[in-house]
Amino acid sequence: MQNIYEKNFNAIKIKDPLLAISLANIKPNERFDVFMDKDPANFNIIEKNSSTPLFLGKPLEETMKKVNDFSSYVHYPYLYFYGLGNGVFYRLLLGNPQLKRIVVIEPEIEILFIVFNLVDFTEEILSDKIIFLYSKFCTYHMINSLFEMDKKSKIYSKVYDLHIFNSYYEAHQDEILKLNQFFIKAIEHAVISIGNDTRDAIIGIKQHIQNLPDVLRSPTLINLVQNLKNQDTAIIVSTGPSLNKQLEILKSIAPFVSIFCIDASFPILYKNGIKPDVVLSLERVEATARFYYDTPEEAQEGVVFAITSIVNKRLKESITKGTKQFSFRPFGYTNLFGFHEYGYLGIGMSAANMAYELIVHSRFKRCIIIGQDLAFGNDGSSHAKNALYGSNEIKPKPESEKIFIEKYGGGGKVETTKVWKLFLEFFEKDIAQTPYKLEVINATQGGARIHGALEMSFQEAIKLIDTTTPKKPIKLVYPEKSLSDKNIKIARDKCEDIIKYGTKQKARVEKLFLKVAKYTEELERLNNENKLEKINFKKLTKLLDEIDEVKKLFDEKKFNDYFVDAIQSYIFHQELDIAKLLVKDVKDKLETQAKQIEWIYLHKYWLFSLAGGMDCVIEIVKEALTDWEE
């Protein structure tokens, strides 16, 4: 039979192999001693060198006091702590059924080892209800992944706090501040990634459905990846201010290396006599079409245009030569159609992020990045010379609004924008999460530092490329017409189901909204007449239960696939405020009733927004289908 440590260790080995390795190599009782009591929950841990105890008083008394102090956090589903202590506090907290997850960061590996010998967390470790992190291994990307593994945790961003377990851990103040900054950066990234404009998602749904017949007649992403396999080096060409100084070198190496360029770089490469292998577009806006229709047709010959299914119709029609190859962005409304052979690219927010994903899927051995400044040039320029929309398309911000990040090569800062900073964070995350050993070289020689990429001059980087054999052209295969026709029929059926299912659920939401609106009008009348004692709280409780039932829609896969991408931006920002109310502790009946009234008012607009968003999706699907007829 396994002892407590073996059970905890085996669970950690599954969830965090790196931590398990550190635990396996530990020398027990090297820096800490354990002082036990008759009560197994009343044990202290003493730092040997300084004779400093984790608990200054009686451990169990201090633990129970801390549990009592945390009674106001009883409604918080996500809690974050620095310091494990003796683990008993967390064992007690885990008894709260409303708690979804505790994250505990511990700076001393030996304390983790001691606690895992004495307190059983096996089930909670395996279910992710508690996550133990060794601070030595904590990076921004690790913290960021906490918010990616459970999307609901993002909703509680406004109530985030990193709690220090007790005074013993205050000696680690610098590390606590650093980790807190990681959390704040991760939360900011999560919120900005969702955005605050639902129009983008609505346009994306419309254009995705409009483009589906053409998508399903195009070569698949799998076919493209197969053609790119077993190659050594890929170069991603972006349009930052530093690009121009690299063009002559790029032209010299072009016959021997796969060139992936973003759409904005395509006209610049043409003007400099360079033909890319793959050009990537992922945006919804019509303005990106100009990169194609303002470039002569001969520039398109022999090029693969890897574009997403949500691009504007004019962009698609402006590509008249070469090969159009569509893929899907990883959204619910693209995944639901089930055409997985067209793959999912564009989890990041720029065409360069998309290019990197394609390179990783194709298992290149090396990726060289140029023109990826993600910052303003020394002269204030935002883009390369000869960029179609000008080298000063984006203007630097006033001094009070400037955003600075670490510069290429280190040793200073460069000015960026919120959007570029987001692109940078996606790049760094993608590099950190690359599932194999890919050599990433940032040869931009300007702009921002991309952590995880080796910095090297472009002249040095190209010396790594094999120039003995010219590259082969990419030849893609189109699907059989019978298969395309069959898939188009499947897509139409799915669109019609969106309309049918959505109409039914929208009616349900609208009905509840009208009930809530009527009830809030009654509340306002009673308030105006000073008759609040006549509030019907039984009816209020019933409405709250009905709202909870509607919220269960968000647990349904079909609802999420059909609607969440379109409505999440404004629903999410409302949920941030609703979460603040949800975790609010109440002491008596009066406070409970006040919380219920505030809850119903917040959900009045929430229901209105939900019904409106669903209606918008339904109508846009109908409109997009009419394009198929045309």
C-alpha cells in the first residue's frame, strides 16, 4: 500500500514532471526540521540555519485563525497563494464545495517535500483543484497557462489577489512582486485577447460561411503541410521598419530557403525581385485585399496563398494566380463544421504568428525571423519603406500614453503599441510551447526582443542554410468535385441547424428578459412609493433560478460552438462585474436580499445582450447563405 508521499508524488509526476524530478532529487532534512505534536495537524517546520519557524505560535491555532480570516473568501472559486506553510490550511480550504482551484507557489522545494509526506492532496492534484508550483520554475508562460486551462478563471480577473501565506514568506518580497507582475500581465493578456468589439466576430462568422464553398474546393492544410515537410529552414518576413536592410541578403538566399511572408510584405518583396513561397493572410478587413490587387498578377504566379476562411471576399477575389489554400482559425464556429483536414491556424493575432504555427506544424528544423520589429523605429516609423500604407501608418503615442518593452539585444527599451505587445506575447508563448526542438533565430536586428529566440545578424543566420540544392516548388492537390459537393451540403445543413437551434434558444432568453424587465420595473415603482417592504422575494428567487438555468447554456458544446465567439466580448466584460458581486460575502438576510436585487439588475442587461448577440448571429448566417445562391 502506498504511503502519503508516494501518492502525492505519483500525482505530481503526472501533472508536473519537472517538479517531480526536483522532488526525486531532494536530500531530506537538509535545510528544515519538522516538529510534530500529538495532533498530526499541529506540526511546525523550522529553518535550521536561522532557527526560524514557519509559525511563530501554535501551528494549528494560527491555521484555524487563518481559515476564519478567509471566511469572507468563501464564494471565491479561484484563489492564489505564495507559500505552502505546513499544508493544513489548504487541506481545510479544499473542503469548500464552491472552490474550483487553489494555486500555491512555494519557494522551498524541501517544504513541498515535507508537506507531501504528511498531507494527502492526491485527488485534488489529479483533478487540478489544487496546483502546486515551485517558484524556481515559475515563468510568465506557466502563469499564463493557468488562465488558459480554465476559461472561467478569466471571469474572476477583477477579484484576483496573490495572498502571502504568513509573515515567514515576506522575506521573498522581490520574488512575490515579480510573480504578481506575471499574474497581472497574464490577466491583461487574457482580457485584451477577448477584446471588446463583437463586430469583428460577427464579420468573421459571416465571411467564414460566405467563403465555405471556396474553402471546400481548395487544397487542404494537411496537403500543404505534407509539401513543406522535411525541410531545414524557413524565413518569416514581416513589415517592420528594419526589413529594408535585410532585403538584399534575402534575395541572395531566396532560391534555397522557404520564405513565408505576411500579406503586407508581399508588395515589398515583389518590388525587390523576391518571390515568396507562402503568403499568409488572416484578417477580416477589406483593406488587406489591396496587398494583392495593387500587386501585378505575375507576382502571384507559383505562390501559395495560405489564407483563413474569415478573410474578406475582395481579398479572396484579388488572388487570381498561384494557389489559394484555406485554413480555419481555431474558433468554435469554424471547428463545429468538422472539416478538420483544413486545419486550424491563427490562434495568435497576426499573420506572422500564423506563419510560425505553419512552420511548427511542418516540423522545420530552423525558423529565421526578419522584419518583426513590433516597435517603432528610431525615426518614429511603424513599417518598412515602400509599405503599401506608408512607413508611418501608425503614429507614436503622446508621452503620457507610451508603452515600452525590452529592445532587441537588451540594454534598453523601445516604444510599442498595445496590439504589437499582444503579438509579441503570442510569439513568446508559441516559442515556449513549441512541441519539439526548433531553432528560432530573430535576425530582425531592431525593434523588440522576442524572449525564447536567439538573436543573430541576418548575415550570420544565412550561413546556417544549405545552399547546395535549390528548393522545390510547392505543388498542392485539389479535392475531387464529388467530395467538395458533399462537404458543401454538410456545411449547409450545419448552418440551417444554427438558425433552428439558435431561434429556439433566443426565444427562451427573450422570454426571461421580459420577465426580469417587468420585475425590475416593479422594484422601481415600490422604491418610488417607499414600499420596499412589499418586494416579492419569492418571485425574485424564482427569477434567479431561471437565470441560472439559462447560464447552463454556456456549458453546452453546441451553444458554445454556435454563439460564444460572437457574444463573448461584451458578455465577458459584463461577467467581470458580475463576478465581483458573486464573490461578495453577506452577513445577514438584509445583505443577502440587497445582493439578490443587485444581481437581478446586472442580469437584466446581460439577458438583453445575450438575446441580441444570438439574434445577430442567426441573421448573419441567413445573410451569408444567400451569397451561396448568388
